[in-house]
Amino acid sequence: MASQIHAETLALREQFNTEAQQKDAATLGMWIFLITEIMFFGGLFLAYTVYRRWYADAFAVASSSLNVYIGAANTVVLLSSSLTMVLAVRAAQLGKRKAIVWFLVLTLLLGGVFLGVKAYEWNQKFVEHHIPGPAFHFEGVAQQGPAQLFFSLYFAMTGLHALHMVIGVGLLTLLIVQAAKGRFSASYMTPVDVVGLYWHFVDIIWIFLFPLLYLIDRHLGK
Amino acid sequence: MITAAVTERENYLNVSHGLKSWLLTKDHKRIGLLYLFTITLFFFLGGAFATLIRIELLTPQGGLVSSETYNKLFTMHGVAMIFFFLIPSIPATLGNFFLPMMIGARDLAFPRINLLSWYLLVIGGLFGLFAMLAGGVDTGWTFYTPYSTTYSNSWVIATALGIFVAGFSSILTGLNFIVTVHRMRAPGMTWFRLPLFVWANYATSLIQVLGTPVLAVTIVLLFSERVFHIGIFDPALGGDPVLFQHLFWFYSHPAVYIMVLPAMGVLSELVSTFSRKPIFGYKLVAFSSVAIAVLGFLVWGHHLFVSTQSVYAGMVFSFLSYFVAIPSAIKVFNWTATLYKGSISYATPMLYAFGFIGLFTIGGLTGLFVASLGIDVHVTDTYFVVAHFHYIMVGGTIMAYLGGLHYWWPKITGRMYPELWARLSAMVIFLGFNFTFFPQFILGYLGMPRRYHVYPPEFQVLHVMSTLGASVLAVGYAIPMVYFVWSLRYGKLAPDNPWGATGLEWKTPSPPPPHNFDRIPIVEHEAYDYSTVVGEVMEVG
Amino acid sequence: MTEHTEHIDSAKTYILVFLCLIGLTLLTTAVAFVNLGDFSVVAALTIAVCKMLLVALFFMHVRHSTKLTKLVLAGALVWLGILILLTLTDFATRGLGGVPGR
Amino acid sequence: MGRLPLFPEQASTFAPDVDHLLFFLLAVAVFFTLVIFGAIFYFAIRYRRRSDGELPKVQHGGMALEILWTVIPFGLSMVMFAWGADIFFRESRPPDNALQINVVAKQWMWKLQHMEGKREINELHIPLGRAVKLTMTSEDVIHSFFVPAFRTKQDVVPGKYSTTWFKPTKAGKYHLFCAEYCGTRHSGMTGWIYVMEPRDYANWLRGGESTGSLADDGAKLFKDLACANCHKADNSGRCPSLVGVYGSTVKLTTGATVKADEGYIRESILQPNAKIVAGYAPVMPTFQGLVTEEGVLQLVEYIKSLGGKPAAAAEGAH
């Protein structure tokens, strides 16, 4: 059974019998939470599928107005943050307390860069009147309605993704504070592990958003 | 008459005192009671709306309230009853209280998330209440676009936000239950030794986790369309309002099973305990819960037969709908078969169980009518459908909920309720229910559309019958409310196992100690093995 | 160390996976500029699925996870499939009989 | 108060079909209800608890029984499915010679127009024994066209056309209801269907103010909107000729093909660039907001009158 010192660092809660049980429960809980997230974004993917089938041309033209190079670069930024995140988890597994902090900070910074770039892109859309609503205007296409549907989906999908990023950044900040206090070790690292799962999941969502939003029939040219 | 403290032994009720000890509790039993209190408020609120609706429909001209008010009444009746009463009803109260005890755990896997779930329901409920007090909402609980996004001038956003927040309460409860059943079972408690109530709640949790997020995103899109004019469903932009209906019913049809599966779980406990026999075909009944949860996701398009959905999709959804009938039929047959050569007691919970089987049979069989394309075209959006789902939701879920509440009341409170009054109210509810809703089947087939404030005079006789039945039903619901409260102080002290039941929850004192078990039990028997308890049966009364 | 040994992948593995992900990102961007007709959606989604698998299997340790975790993940994807495919039984067959709204 | 009807009138060819299916379902439902109720009552009395110490024997097995009560309900339910689907399919396929009537729903009224140009509000006069096909759309929210005596119901959705049809079999006056909740005065969005002897119908049609036929109105609108400047009949304009386009299969710039039905023509007027005919440029402006839904229906009727497959068949039949 856990000794006094253990009880403080391992934080075995009273409803559990063993640390393994507690860790398993936390991981399973996070995975089930991620299922709910898949279904949450699933509704958006469904709407996207329906309208893209209906309005293939309008979607291609509207998609071409997004800057593919910024999108690709931002994808690389987010993938890099996933790498630093997994390295943070690895550092935790190995009990390297300083490395945990540094990798988490790197992850946080890369996440911040991604959000910054996203904000810049949204601002561009604002300048170009590509924000859905009464002021919406998209040049070069008579079919304003479906073009607006594309941008509605664009903002809904990237907006909700960004919201998840912001939550992730918040979680990372909490982790960094705790990691800096030396709370995590090889035998107690569940929070790092679980936040890692969340962060990678948000990355996976972007992996799909990037081709679906930025890469429709680019060969047509603008 | 006992007026002293319930008992001197430490239990979850007397371990700490004061409002704070309840509002910050992490004990699943106390959280279950917080839910009980909250949803009871919403039940009576929804009931008050229903009362006004029924009084209004006494006359065809619609004299009592304006059309606008009437539309708000049925909307708020639906919202309060479905999202703030029926969906949390059995899982969040009885499930929360007994699921950990039944599997031999000290608590749910995530007690703090459990408390958070309750707060989310309260916050969602406050949004809903705010919308109701501020002026109400008139879209129908289904929120069909474009009416809800563009045309309605009522408090759509506040209500939708309330449902969104309450949805997360439901998701987190489901998540908590799934992890708990997987990771917290006591030694020896194998999957096929689990009480069927646990199986049913597990299946329910699957739906909550897989379905509710789709409702959440649908509400986000509705919100965006109404507030920011980000029109995903807007026909003026080339969007399709029927897409909203697909997304809405992808959740809201399985949500019916969120409401009725736990009721089926309660029923298995009641039928087994009060006929003192294991449920006939235990494995089939267990699997049928999971089958209903899975198949329930494949049938939502049967709400869209006349919506301009494609004819072929209509046929696919009608075909699949009949598959849900099979596991439901299996359950009814197996409960009935359990009675065969049993030792049947007529205690109040069993009366509710008989009532459930009867009403659920009628509700389920009329489900076959509305799943049939030819009939549904005629009866959809009429009182036939209203009657059908009230037979399932009220006749099914609420009967089982009340049955379960009576069954576990001695364990929850340590007090017995007055048996005679309880039997009387069970029978009043059964009769009142049938008088209220059976005439509505006829009304519906005659063509009376639902959500009508003013209606042709030839439907009046049946409406009057329905309203009379509803008054009886209202009395039936009021009686338990009175004697449950009464029993808290004046009820006889309850023994640990008044019914001679087998579940682990009955192996604890009544009311249970804060951590349920002083020592985690080791399970050595199958579920419902009455040879282990029959010697220790205690006399009631 | 604790008694149940965890799999700890080497940093090299992670960097290799990361490089694959970058490569696939460049590939999907490049492929989008080639006219593949209807196949371009298929190509984009195939690459995205590959990337998802890499992230899930390596970064999220699904490779070393319990059967239950794998089942949970597979179940989620099946349910996403139900949502999209069953809805498409409607949208893909509308108007086949030549009667508007049927 | 007073009257207590228990069964709706049968006034269309579908009504007896639907009712026969209902009787089958009722028979099945009553049978199973009696079986379950009977068993519960019998067991509850026969096996009531006689002493507190009773311990009944555990019943094992019963696999054969389980299979029996899985297979029988399943077989019955497949009959219900097939029977219902058959009726539904016939309800969704109007015959070619059906009388065409256009319906525009709005909060909170039904606007109906006959081919000959006659307009009605909240009332529809139709001849006995003749199939009637409704092409419907909404100007605002979703409504639903429900005639209980005909056992038909179809939602009317903004932004697209929906179709329903029926063949009245009994002269009389029948309820028309809006069955999809549509706002404050939803329950006031009702009307009457008058089924008349064919001769009375013909007289009724001739009476009142005589405007031109629907197609004539469409032709006038076509001229007023200067559509003919581009859509020239001899195909010499910047846009495709519309002669014979209705019912044909059109090839699009994307390579896909589309059947030129009412819905496609409507979309081409309101969202012209959604589907461009192969060989043409997307030069047509949208007419959204310039033409009412009724106007669009008139234009559609005019284009149908320019020839095309189903339209021609319909003309030939009467």
C-alpha cells in the first residue's frame, strides 16, 4: 500500500483501490470524451459533405480564395506542436522533470503561433467581406448563396477547432505550472498523458479540415 | 412514532450537515438526491404547462389563452419534460445512487465530474427557466428551422443554450457510468453477474456519449444562424432545412432510448425481486439493451417520412425501424415469462411494474403503426403520435421511475412509505393515464393535428375525455409527492433488505454509509440468486 | 519503475513519424494542384486518414493500448460513418424517380 | 360538442388501402396485447406469494421459446414494412395524366392555382374521380399539406418543390390542415377541399373572373423579365434554348447530368450558376427576390408548355 510520501505525490483518490485502476480510468475517460468530440465535429462534416456534393463549383471557387500556403504552413506548425507534446509525455515517462516543462512550453508556443496565424486569416476574410451575413460579398461568382454556405462552414469548423485549441492552451498552462512544481514523475504522469491525448485529437481534426477547406480543386486556378 | 434521529449509525445523510455539505458533496448518493430534487421541480413545472394545455383544449375555440401563449405552453412542456426531466430522470437519480453500489464500488470513477454534471443541469435549467419567465419560447421542442432561426420572435437562444449546457451534463454522466462499469467492478463481479439495471444504464450511457454531441453541434449551428446569420440551413442561401431535421433526430430519436432503456433496467429489477426469480433469459435481456442502443441510431429518418426526404431513404429507415421492435419485444416476453411459476408479491413497486408492461406494450405496438410508411403518412404530426410517445415516455418511463423510487425508497431514506396509499396512487395513475391518452389515438387517426390551439368542433368530445383523464392523472402524481415527504419523518424505519432482493445495494445498511461498503464485497453468485437471501427475509410492517 | 512496464518509444521514432506527417502534408497540397477529377477528394481523404493513423498509433500510443481503447476508437469511427452514410441515403437518392421533393 | 366520430371518412383511393393496413396492424396489436395482459393476470393470480419463505425453482433454458418470440414478431413486422412501403411508394408517384395544381404556402394561408389560371385561398375545388397532383412550395417556414379524408400528408418546404397526389372517390367537403407547426396561427392555417362532380367542377372553373392560364401568365412574365433576350427558341442566344428542355436530361459543365424537372428549373431561375449547362458561360443573373414563388411556378409552367417528355404525355392523355 502507498506510504505517506506516495500518497501525496500519487494522489490516489478514495474511490479507487490501486493506482493502475485510477490511471486506466482516467485514460479511458479521456478516450470516451474524444468520441464525443468526434461526433461533435461529425455533424459539421456531415453538413460539409451534403453541401459540397450539391455545390461543387461554388465550393471550389470559394476554397481557392483561401491562402493555401498559409494553411499548409500552419498545418506544419500544429504537427510540430504534436511532436513536442509527445516528447513531453515521453519526458514524463522517463521522469525527466525539466524536459517536461520545456517541451510543454514549446507546445504552448506553437499552439499560440497557430492561433495567431488563424486570427490573421480571419481578419483577411473580414477585410475581403467573406464573413457570412448581410455584408457578405464574394467576387467572381454569381452564386452568392452557396459561396456563403462554404464560408459559413469554414467559420463554424475553424472557429470550433480554434475554440478547442484555446481550451488546450489553457490546459497546457495548468500543466506547465504543475510540472514546474515538479508534480509529475515516471509513476505519476496521468494529467500529462491525458492532455496529450486531447492535444493530438485537436491536431487530427485539423488534419481533416486542411484538405477539406483549403484544397478543393486547386488545379482550376483562381 | 419515532421522532429521534433516523439512526445513530453513521450514514451518508448524517455524516455532515448544512447546505454547503450538500452543494460541495462528491458522494454519488447525495448527488443522486440533488438530481432528484431538481428534476422533481421540472416535472411539476412541465406538469403545470400540461395542465394548462389540457384545460385550454376543453373548448375548440381556444378561449383561455391566446394562440401565442398556447404555442409557448406546449413548447415549454416539451422542453421541461424531455431535457430537464426525462433524460436525467432514472440515470441521474436512481442510476447515480445505485449503479456504484450494485457493482460493489465506493463511488463513481469521477466524483467531481459527477458533481459538475449536476451543476451543468442546474445551469442549463436556469437558462431554460429564464427563457420561460422572460416571455417563453414558441418553436416546439423540435426547433425546426427556418422557423426557429428566422421567424420566431421568442427566447429561442436562451432555451437552446439551456439545452446545450444540460446536454453536457448528460454526456458527462454517460462517460462517468461507462468508465465506472468498466473499471470499478468489485472482484468477482463479471459482466454476466451485473444486475440488468446496470446493463441498461451502460447501454444508455453509450447513447448519451455518441448522440448528445450531435445535438450540441446542431444547437451551435442554430445559434450561429440566428445570431450571426451564418446560415447553414437557410433555404435563401441554398441550404436545406431537412438537414437540420436529420441532425436533430440523429440525437433525438436515440434520446427516446435514453429515456426508456433505464426504465427497462428498473423493470428487470422489480420483476425479478417481486417474483423472486432470476429474469428469464438474462443474457438475452442484457444484450437486448445494447442492441436497442445500437439499432436506435439507425432509424432516425422515420421522423422524416413526409419531410421531402427521398422515398428510398424513407424505405430504408422504415425497414430498419422494425429491427428495434425485436429486442423490445424480447424484453416484454422475458419479463412475462419470469412471472411463470414465480412467487409474486403485489407490493407497490410490482404494481408499477405491471402497469409499465401493459402501457409499454401498447406504446410499443403503436410504434409498429408509425414505423409503417403507409400509416405514418396519415398519422404523423397528429395526436396519434402524441399518444404513442406519451405511452412510451409517461406510461413507460415515469411508471418505471415511480416503481424504482418506491423500490429503493427504504434504502435511500431509511424509511418505509405507507403501502396502502402507494398502491392506491399506482392504480389511480394507471387509470388516469389511459383515460388521458387512449382517446388521443382515435383523435389522431381522425386527423386532429398536434400543436393546434383551435380545432374543429367534432373533436371536442374526445378532447374533453382526455382532459378528464388528465385531472385523475394529476391527482395520482400528487399523492406520492405527499406521502414520500410524510414518510421522511413519520415512515416506519426500514430494514436493510425489506424486499428480499439480491443486489449488493441491499447488503448495506439503510441508509448506506458514506462509502457504501466498509470492505469491498467479493461476488461469488450470479445475479438474482434468491437462495442466498431467502433465509434472511425480513418482515415488512 | 512500476511493475507494469510501459512502452516508451524512442525520440527517433517520434521524429520519424513527424517527418512522415510533414511529407504527407506537402504531398496532399501538391496533389490538390493536379487535376484528378473526382479522384482528388479520394486522394485528399486517403492522405488525411494516413496522417490520422500515424498520429493516433504513435503519438496517442494506440499501438500499445488495450483492446478496449481500440474498440472505443473504432466504435467512434463507425458511428461517424452511420451519421454520414445514413444521411446520404436521403441526399444521394433524392429526385431519382423524377418527382420533386420525393 | 355532441358528435363523437370514431373513424375518418374515406374519400380517396388511398384511404381504403391505408385503412386495410391499419386493420391488419390493429389485429396484430390487439392479439399481442391480449396475450401479454392475459399472461400477466393469470400468472399474477396463479403464482401469487403465499408465504414469505417461498423460493421458486429457477427456470432454465427456453432457447426454443426465445427463438420463437424473436422470429414470429420479426416475420409479422416485415409484412407491416412491405405493405406500408407499397402504399407509400404509390403515394409518391403521381400518374402522368394527373390534374396539376400549384400550391404556395405562407404564414398562415394556402394559396392554390389551377392550370387554367383560377386562384383560390384556403379552398381547393377538384373533380371527382380524377387524379390530382400538387406541386408545392413555401414562402417562409415549413408547412404540411394534410387531408385526413385522403390519408395524405406532405411537408411544404421553403427553397424547394414537394409533390403529393390523390384521386378523390367521394364528392363532399373535407378538412385541409397544416400539419407542420408553423408559428402563432398554425391552427388557423386550415381550409376545405371540395370534391365536385366533374360537370360541376367544369362549371365552377368557368365561373368568376377569367384570367389567362398559368402558362400564359408565365409567358407574360418571361417577356417582362426579358428572358427571351438570351434564351432564344432557335438556340442562337447566349443561353440554351428552353424548347423541349423539360423532362430532358441536361449535361452540365462539370460533366455530370441532371434531369430537368420542376426543381431544376426553379433552381436555375433562383440560383442560376449552381448547375451550368455544358457549353455555356455562367452569365445569368439571379432572379431571387425579383420573382415570387408563384411567379416561379408560372415560369416553370410556361417552360413545360414549350414541350418536353412528361408534359407531352400529360397533354396526350386528356
